[in-house]
Amino acid sequence: MLKARTGAHEVIVTIMLNYVAFYFLQWLINRKGVHDPTRTDAISRKVDASARLPLVSSGQLRLDLGLPIALAAAAAIAWLLERSTAGFELRAVGANPDAARTAGISVGRSYVLAMTTAGALAGLGGGMLVLSTSALGNTFALTGQVAGSVGFDGITVALLGRGRPWGVVASAVLFGALRAGGNRMSLVAHVGIDLVTVIQALIVIFIAAPALVRAIFRLRASRAGAVATGLAKGW
């Protein structure tokens, strides 16, 4: 609403609101009926076994119902963006808000729809973190540190997936494999787990800096063109 009504920068506003959300969560966890009475730190009661995501595959490859839910969410977003009127408006506003406004599209409404949908997906992902039965060592309880660095990993995954639903699914599988394989790599091959972080950082550098890469290639192309032109003229 702040973005739609006042033009406030969504990145700055949402980063600031992260602190509001974090301390509200801390307050909520410590309420009677939510807080685990056997603990002194800020942690909720454990989720009932009946509410946890059931396993769909066990053994070496442990998968729970979270994977089909995630794929269904990706399919729903792909349909929304590619097949619906609202999705067309979202893509138009994302490409050029001024042109979209001239065409009669409500830019403010598109902003609200995009951010609300993104928030719902983030909430779905957060719920899976608590309810997942495939994650080894999961306590099935809510803490203030439940998200960890997942939000920033999501930015990287979205960049690598070029903001397209199925591209995001593919990049999420890659990063998930890196994260899961990093621990085993450290145990079996005695390779530092920090190598996974280095690989992820390199991916961010190469994906997030296309403008710099294009500028470098244009510079080289222009120099090569100038040399070719000079040779052709007998310089």
C-alpha cells in the first residue's frame, strides 16, 4: 500500500519492516498458550504430529509433501503470469509502469497484488520450514530464527531463475542440492563447506551484474570495430 499510494521504495520499506515482523514474532511466541512452558527461551510448542507434512519418499532421498505443494504453487504462479488478465497487467507494469498507466492499467493495484502474492508465497515457505518432516533435525517449533538466511537465498534463486516460475524451480533444486550436498561433501571428501558459499556467491556475481558484462563486451566490440574500420581505410 505504501508503494502504491506514496511511491515509497519497496526494498527499503520491506527491509525496515523485517524488524517489525521479527519483534512481533518474538512477542507472539512468548504469549501464553504459544510458548513452550518447558523452555525459558523464545520457542513455541511443538506442532502436533498430525499437522506435520507427511513423507512421500523415504530412505536416501527423503521428500515430504512440501515438494508437491511447492510445485503446485509454481504452476499456479506460471498460470497467473502467462494465462490471466491480472498476470498480463503485472508483466506490463513490471516492464513499464508509465506505459501501463497510459493503457488504463491500475499500477497501484498491480503493486498490491504482486506484493500480496509474494508475501503469501513467503508465508507458505515459512510454514514448510516448521512443518517439514524431511529436514533432519527439525524441531517442529517456531522460533525467531526460523527464516535464517532463507530470504536472501530466495533472492539469489530468483535471480538465477530469471524471475520465471519454472526457472526458479530449477535454480531452487540446484541450490538445494548445493546446500544438502555441502554437509556430505565435508564429511566424505573433507572439503570445506565454505566452498558451497563461494559457489553461491559466484553465481550471484555473474547473474546480478549483466549490465557490467554488457558494458565490457560493448567496449571491446567498439574497439574491435574501430580497428577493423581503420584497417579497411588504410590507416
